[in-house]
Amino acid sequence: MPMPEHFTDRLLEAIETKGAPVCIGIDPVAERLPKGLGVEPVEAIENFSCAVLDAIAEFVPAVKVQLACFERYRAAGYAAFDRVVRRAASLGLIVIADAKRNDIAISAAHYAAGLLEAADAVTVGTYLGRDSLEPFLNIAATEGKGLFALVRTSNPDGDALQSLQLADGRRVSEAVADLVADAGCLCRGTSGFSLLGAVVGATKVEEIASLRRRMPQQIFLIPGIGAQGAALGDILGSFDESGHGALVTASRSVIYAFDSSDKCPWARAVAGAARLLRDELAELLARRRDS
């Protein structure tokens, strides 16, 4: 049986097709949704998520579906998550399950098997060490899937741990970056990028370029644009000289880009926000390449 296409090769092809490395976070919260999407919360978040996917699929290569928004509703939520992921896949989108899972190796293997059966990639924790990543790496390599390991998160309180200095002079986040770079070095596609990427927050502007030097073969999944306060110009250091190497994520600033008092259909406003983000990032990267 031939090996499936490498995840990062598929991702870069999708980015080329859509014009910019944009990922929209599907983070549906029942209290924030437009009216008339369903009687029960899980019905409403599923209908909203699918409508968002339909609205943005023309403009972006990837989506990141926040599992927490679904699993709070237990069995019904998991079923809705699966249907949303399938809808995204049917639209040709690369699907990242934002689950941030990990455990000792035997448990990690169960997480990997379940999540990577559904999605194209999954976010994983790193603080149990390399052996906890191996089951994810083995399954991802076999199935043509991808991983994004937590390295430097966008939340302010992450500094309390991730910025601590170790005895060898590195910060904790730098030690984790070195672990990820080493663990993923044998899992590269024809693009040269590893299937093991890294989550690096856009709000950590002063660290992005140095983390890129430590992880030259990792695709950076960059949260923090928009609602968390980071601007597109803040994350240019995450890209290599050819404009590759990062996937920029926006969630609330896109999926809630509508005003309940506006006469414009809400899905049209979401589509407009996704298109604007794509166009702005494409222009920024083009200017960087030409400079």
C-alpha cells in the first residue's frame, strides 16, 4: 500500500491554492451565536460551525476546530464535532483538531488514534517529554497526518512557566523548542518541513524569530491575531525567506465579525472577515519577499 501524501506537503499546496497561510478557529459559544440556529445548544453550535465553514472555505486553506466547545456537551457534542470535521473535509479544508492532548505513551497512543482518525492534524502537549510524542508521531507518519506541539503559548500567564531560565541558560520554552525540533527531524516531507509543527503565540513578538532559528523545519501554528491583540506585522519572523513556515490563526475576530443590528447576513460578514485577513496577509508576505 503506498504511503499517503505528507501532511506539510498537502498543507503548503492548500496554502498556495488559497493564496495565504490563514487558519480560522472554529470556537462556537452558544451564548454568542445568531438567533434561529437551533433549540438546543449543541444543535446551534453545529449549525453555526457548518455555516461558518461554508462561508470561509473559498478563502482559507485550513480550520482549527476547538474540541472543548463541543465536548462540554458530552456524547452529543462529540457527535457534532465529528460532523463538523467531516463537513470541513468535504469542503477541501485542512482540519486541525485543537485538543492539546497528551499523556504517558500508552494513553497518548489512544488519543492519537482517535483524534487523527477524524482530523488532518491535532495540537499536542509537550511537558511529558519526547516519549509521550512518539505515539502521535508514529500514527501521524503512517497516516499522512500532522501535529502541532505547544511550545510558546499566547496567554499572558504562560510566561510564569515558559519564561523560566534553566541551569544551562535556556528558557523553558527554548528547551521545549529544541525537543520538538529534534523529535520532528526525521518526519519531513518534500517541502523540508516536518509533520511535527509548533504552536507559537503571536503575542510573543520578541521571541518568534529566535524560536524560528531553533525550529527551522517546523510549521508554526500562530494563534493570537485579532481578539488577543497581536497584529499581522508582529509575526513576520515566523516565516522563512520564501514566505513559508507558518499558519496564522484567527478565531473570534472572524467567526463573530457580525453585528446583530446589521442588516447584512451574518455569514456574509464572516466571509468578508476571512477574505480580508487572507488578502492582508498575502499582501504583507508579498511585500516582505519583494523587499
